[in-house]
Amino acid sequence: MKLLPMSAAALALCLSTFSGSAVTSANAEPATVRTISGPASWYGPGFHGRKTANGERFNQNALTAAHRTLPFGTKVRVTCKTSGKSVTVRINDRGPFHGNRVLDLSRGAASKIGIIGSGVGRVKIEVLA
């Protein structure tokens, strides 16, 4: 009978040792786990309201993007190498399917980093944890 309370106390002590390491600040920047660089393009008007590869309706003004292999829901920070501007987007579609492009941004995301006029821009993509 005395063994049960002692076991419970030992377990509580062990668990309290690890609980502090999982706490993160709400304002903390997400950790970068992988970086990809290359050309990115944008898409919008002709696809607005259509279903994306993950089944949701495409909103050209949302901060979303298409990538060939990243899991749906993955957040990435996209930085335009020319303007230095960056935006965080969520992967919700598949693509791009043109040449060596690494990402297709929604119109809203592309406008945040300044590639609307040119249509394509060199970017750095940081996959966020």
C-alpha cells in the first residue's frame, strides 16, 4: 500500500522535470527546419473560387501557396530576394507545374512581397516548424 503513493510521487517528479522544456512563448518565432530557393510565380483570378488540391476553395486574396510535395497545412516564410519583403503562407494546393519554379503564391501573398508586376520572382522559402 505504501508503494502506490511513492510511485505516484516519483512519477510526478519525473514529469515535472520535462514539462518546462515544452513551453514556448506565444510571440516566439517558429523554428526554421528547411530552406528552399528558386523562382516563384503567382496565380489568382482564373482560379478564384475553385477547389484546391486539399479540397478547400481557393481565395486569391488569402495568404496561401501551392507546392509540389510539402504537406497541406505546412507554413512557410517566403522572402523575395529582390525586395527583401517576406510573408508567411500556408500550403493548400499542388504546383507549380511550370519549369523550375518552386512555389505558386496566391495573388494576396505575391502582392505582399512585390512580385505581382513581374509575375515571377526569386525567393527563399523557409519551412517553419
